[in-house]
Amino acid sequence: MSRPRERKVGERGQVTLPKELREKLNIRGGDEVLVHEEDGKITIEKPVSREELAEGYRQYAAKSKALAAEMADVSREADEYLGDVPEW
């Protein structure tokens, strides 16, 4: 988290984002940002692009497949070790 910076609000309600933050978040002139208020604070954030969202889902799916494969191996090992277990 970066340190707070004081900025003046122009007559039309405009605020200039600090250069360091624009560069860090890859925000350029003309880009859209999300602005909302919560608990008396104004938050400005870069929206998640479709590409970023899709990549997040791909990573989640890959982790889920890896976990399912690992659990299948563990289950198979348990079956081999325990043999047939009666139904409860």
C-alpha cells in the first residue's frame, strides 16, 4: 500500500492521479477507472479486464484439476492400503 497523497480537486471535480500510481497500475490518459464511496472514503481502482478475468479462471481451473488428480491418487493409495471397506 502506498502512502496517502494530498491532491486538490478542480472546479469540475477532477483530481490528478500521482504519476507513480499511474505507472504502477498501468493507467494512461483515456483509461476508465472505477470510482465508488464506502464508509465515507472515495476509492479509485482499475477495473479488471476480460483478459485478466479469463486468465484468473484458467489458473483456478488448472489448480482444481491438479487438486482433483492429487485426491484421486490419495484415494487410490488408501484403497490399496485398506482394501475393501464395508459400507456403513
